[in-house]
Amino acid sequence: MISPVHTTPEADAQILAGRLTGQGAEDALDVLRAGALRWPAEPRIARRLALLAERFEALGSLAIERENHEEAAAHLEAALQADPSRSSARQKLSAVEEAVRARAREKMVQSH
């Protein structure tokens, strides 16, 4: 039986391997989210989710600087999956989404 004691090292191994998120349940975010559902009061899991959210938000910020809105949105969405209360990531995601909408409107105007 998997326990919180086994969940955190498994997530740590995925983080070290660079598998923060991806397809299937073989990544750190999925391992930690599953652990948080099963053991919502486990502080080790909560701390790792908070750190992962911080890392995703930082990656999102770097993508924003490069004006790569698709990548930024993916990272910021992952940050919010790791920590839904992270208001700074939510604000950045809203700004990215608005930038994408503005760019789409601009292209539409230019094509007419």
C-alpha cells in the first residue's frame, strides 16, 4: 500500500528527472495531486506542491518574457493545478489569455 512516506520520495524522483508534468501519471504533479487527494493533511505533500507551483510559475514568467504565450499558459495552468490558491499565477494566466485575444483581434482586423 502506498503511503505519504512513499509518495513524497516518488515525486522527488520525478522532479529530479525533470518530469514535472506530462502525459499519464508518471510525473511529479500527478503523483503529488493524487497524494494530496488521498492524504489532504499531509504537510510534506503540501510543501512539495507549493514548491512545484512556484517552479511552474517561474517557468511561465520566463515564457511570458519570450512572448511564448502557449508555453506560458501551460506552465501557469500547471502552477494552478499544483496550488489553486496561487493568485499571482492566476493573474499572469489572465494577462496571457488577454494578450492572445488581443493578438487574435489584431490579426482579424489586419486581414479585413
